Amino acid sequence: MNKKFMPTLRQLRAFMAVYELRKLGAAAEQLHVTQSAVSVLIRQLEEGLGARLFDRTTRSLQPTQAADEAVVVATRILRDVDLLGEGMGEIAGVRRGRVSIAVTPTLAGILLPEAVRKFSAGHPDVRVLIDDCAPDQFMARVTGEHVDFGIGTPEGSAAGVDLQTLMRDPLSVVMPRGHALAAKKSVRWADLAGEPVITVRAGYGIRPLIDRTAAQAGVKLQVVNDVTFLSTALWMTRSGLGTSIMPAAFAQTGDGEGLAVRPLTAPRVTRDIMIVTRRGRSLPPACESFVQVLRAELTARSGASRLAQAK
């Protein structure tokens, strides 16, 4: 036997067909090739193995002892190859697999519940794993490949990752419904001069964007409370401790609870929420499908929000 010889799958499938059917013509019909092609494949396999596999008679082919031994190995190889193909087909068809996402708890609560529910209903055998990490851990979870991708707002240059914009989230102001600014359709940054303001702590999350924009508008914000969680800012505003500045996506969670949400303008600024992957890494099929469901859900939510505002 030639130690360097590596049988091809075509040779093994031809061998198995002939072994089972005992005739070249029947094997060729099963494999949808010509009889001469099967004959060539068998001859190549015999030459490579250095052993006769079939004794030719006038009416059929009889397996030799070498064929009886080879069929055990060939069966195992072809079974494993078929299982591999079936497994990859299930993954490509999103019939099984996993979706692992890094996201901060606040952003997860805003964006993911309905998308996860819809995706899981359509793909019950695909696991959705949420890595609810702190903002300062987010990039490390993605670049260290602890997750398939992240959803967030990377700070700085975002080295080592690829970014796709998921949604653009404008900054808004939240106030009690009885507040004077609630009568406006939009609030200018200049309107906040002298207003007690609640927002996230300095250097954290969107705070640099808020400070830059206020300075650009010529406004010195009177920040009376720096918070870590935007949910804290909402209840403080509901308690009358000041107006809150936050992204519209989160601000809307407080709408209808005695609070009014208005877009901030002059200038209007947004934070971009991104799909974040390690540079050069493609998303597995299950992850691509989840992102599609998430985008569709966010589009539908945006349309419903615009309709409600029009009414």
C-alpha cells in the first residue's frame, strides 16, 4: 500500500456502491455517473491501495478479502463526512447553534427582550447567550472572543474591531409632564441654561458627548446629580429633582409614567449603537439571523414611535 495515497470521497463512494450492488452498471446508475467512470474510480482505488478489491466474473463483481476489510473503514469515513455535512447544513440553516452577545445591562433591557423572544420562537434549537457586562468590560469581551459579537457604543478609536451601525439614538431630555419645557415639541440646548440637570457621571458613557455638545451650544449645564444608571435618573426626574439628559431609546422607557420626553436640538446629536465584532471575523449564520430580527424589531419600533408622536 502506498503510504502517501489518500483516497478521494468519489473513489470511496464508488467502492461502496459496487460493494453493495456487485455491478458496475447498477453502481453507476446510483451515483449518476457513467459505468466507465465507476470503473476508473475503482481501478484508481485499487492501484492506490495496492490491493485487488473485486474479482470480475461474467455476471458480477465479487468482493475480495481486502474489500471486506476496507468496507469497514470506508463506511465509517463516509458516515462521518455525511454527519459533518448535515451538521454544517443545520448551522447554515440556523436549525441549531448559538448566539453569544456582549451588551451592557441597560442597553440589553432597551433593545433585546422582544428580539430575543421572536428569534427564540423561530429558532428553538439555537441558544441565545447574553453576556451582560459593565461598560469598561465591553470591548475586552469582544476582542477576547468571549462572545460572537457585541452591541454597544465603543469609545475612542475602537481598535481591533469592525463596526456596523445598528441604530442612531438621538439625545433627549426627560421632565415631569407639568414642566414648562414639556409644552415644547423639542427642547434646545440653550433652553437648559439654569435648569437643574441629572445625567450620567463625568467620563462615563454618553457624558463626554453631553459636555461637548453643551459647550458647542454655549450652555453651562447645572448638573445637580451624576448617576451611574439611567434608571436612577428617571426616578429622580419623576421625583422632581431635575430634568434628565439621556439617549432617546432609554428615555422612551419612562414615557407614560408622568414624564415627558422631548428631542434635544440646536444641535441635534446622536450616539451610534453598533454591532461590534473582532476585526476580520465574520458572524456565524445564527448571529446574522439574530441581527436581522433585531434590525426588523427596531425598525418596527421606530415606525410605531413616529406614528404615536404624529397622533
